Amino acid sequence: MTTRTPARAAICHGNTRPFAIEDVELDALRTDEVRVRILACGICHTDMAVRDAQLPVPLPIVLGHEGAGIVEDVGTAVTAVKPGDRVVMSFNSCGQCPSCRIEAPTYCYEFYPNNWSGVRPDGSPTLYRDGAPLNGNFFGQSAFATQAIAHERNVVRVPESLADTALEVLAPIGCGLMTGAGAVLNAMKVREGMPIAVWGAGTVGMAAIMAARIAGADPIIAIDVHDSRLALARELGATHVLNGRSDDVEAEIRTICPQGLGYAFDTTGVNTLIERAFTLLAPMGVLGLVGASAPEDMLAFNEASFMSNGRRVMGILGGDSDLQTFLPELMEHYREGRFPFDRLIGFFPFERINEAIHASETGEVIKPVLRMEASLQAPLA
Ligand code: CXF
Ligand code: ZN
């Protein structure tokens, strides 16, 4: 007999209609799965890209990939978490491919079937609506819901040291925040005393700036087109800020760092900015790329300066994060005040999901987080 679990979930039908919260049912758990009562879920631009059909994800679907909550049930083979554990969730991975075997799951060879196919890798649905299958398993969770099926590999237990930290604050740690921080700390391995410039001060850029401060980079230059974001970037670690609309960014960077940039980190995906950033690199400088670009985009670099300066251009996915080690590390940085990402968050009740998305798209809120339960709706102290 299969026991399904009732839940409320926000269904995305594409960009012609708003998200609609409806009754759904979760499938019975498989052996490696975990059912989580979702308390909060961050909203990321990738959710919007799916809504706008820019990614190969089937619609309609339940999105949401920055969930946090409490484990309610586990499959028979799960050992890493147990009912009652407080967890944050991130992307899923197969655990067996060459990337997963070297703890580089963001480059999982089976990323698509585990995260974007709308069903489990074996083709079975995790969600039902009115008795019929509904696409889910988005990033192995589909957490715009009151309950979600996740997997042992993509839930991370919140360390005991953070027992007093609200899960709704921790929710967004598993996507843009780990992407920016991981790019600096894991992928580019930014060195103390070296200059870095970060293009774009959204969630990923701000996380990179906070991580650059942790790494001891100096100077830390933030570039954006919104003065309010630049002001926040300064508070979070930027030593210099430049407005791409009013400043001559290249000339200013050459003045601040006459020897060039040790690290240039682009979160914008804008070709002209990336190509100019390349020209600003010092010998052995690293250009890290995480921005979403158009599928047809190509980049051009001068080959001689690429080679003779030993420059490196690095595509980075998910900050090269190994969830089970890196997320606890980031949570500890947060607890100790070195990674104050709560400054980016704006909270919304689950029912206001469409307003939360709007606030993100207008730039009014850097990181909207939905709160799923009425008892949590009171403003945070
Ligand atoms: C992802 C991409 C794959 C690794 C984790 C982060 N981005 C989501 O928005
Ligand atoms: Zn995301």
C-alpha cells in the first residue's frame, strides 16, 4: 500500500499566469528519500528562468530549491538524518559518477535526471495533483510547498551550534550564497592580500564579497548599477565601490590596482563586461564566470596575453560546493558574524509568492524568502 502525504504547493504554469497554491500529494518515500516539513524557501533567479521556459524543465511544475525545514520521515536506507532533524536543502546528485566520486557534485554527470527532469531518475513522479502525476523533484526537492521529498545527498543537517538560528534565515544558503562564497573560497581559492573585483552585487556577488573578506583579499572592488546595493556591498566587505553607469570602471580599477587584478569575478553574464574584465587581470590572474548568458554567446580573448600572462578563465557551477562539508562551514561563518547574509533577505508569507517574485525582479529585495507556516508570519525579532 502506498501512503501519500497531503501538502500545499505553489504550481508554476509558465509566465502567462501567476503561481497558484494548490493541494497536492507527495509520493511514498523511496529508500534513500527524506520527507521534510518545509518552514521556509528562498527564491532564486533559476526559478524564474524555468518559469520563463529558458531551461529544459517540464511545466507545470512545483519549483523551489532553497528549502529548509524539519525532517518528518526517512526511507529505510537513510542514515545521515532522522525525524526531528533541522535541515537545509540544495541540489541533488548521483553520488557515483566521476565528479561525485571526487566530491564535486555540482558537476554531476547525472545532474539533469536528478534535478530538472520533473520526476525521479527512474521516471516515477514524486508529486500528484487530483490523483494525476505532477512535475516535481526540482533540484531534488520542489520546496515551494509545505512538505517536500528530498534525498539523503541533498539535505544537510544544521549543526548543533546553530540550534537557536531560525531555519527561515538559513534557507537560502544552498544556492546563490554557496555559489558566490564557494567560487571565492573553493574554486578560485582567493589568496590573502590579493585584489579582487566582483561584477554584480546580487546574492551571488554579495556572497563573493563576504567570502573575499573572509579570505583576506585586498582591495575588494564591487561593481553594480544600483547605489543602494553598492552601499550594502561596502558594509559587507567591499573596500571600493564603482557604479557601472556613472564611473569609468576600467580606468578606476587600473588606478586602484596598477598591477592588475588577482581575481575578477563576473556574476552578470554580460559578454562585454567579461571581456573587459579579462584585460584587467594581473599575471596569473583568474577570471571566474558564474553569470547566466544567452545560449549563443561566445567570448573572445587575446590569445597571446592569455598565455603569456598565465591567465586563467574558469567556469564555476554552484561554487564547486561539496554540500556536506561546505554548507556547515558557511553556517559557522554566519554564526560567527563573518558571513552576514541575513542582510540580503526579505521575508514573505507563502501566500504572497507572486509579490515575493516581483520584489526580486524589481531589485527591491535581493533575496526573498517565503515562510510556509502561519506561526512564523510574525516579524522576526
Ligand atoms: C545551481 C546550479 C547547479 C549547482 C547548484 C546551484 N544553480 C541554481 O540556481
Ligand atoms: Zn538557485
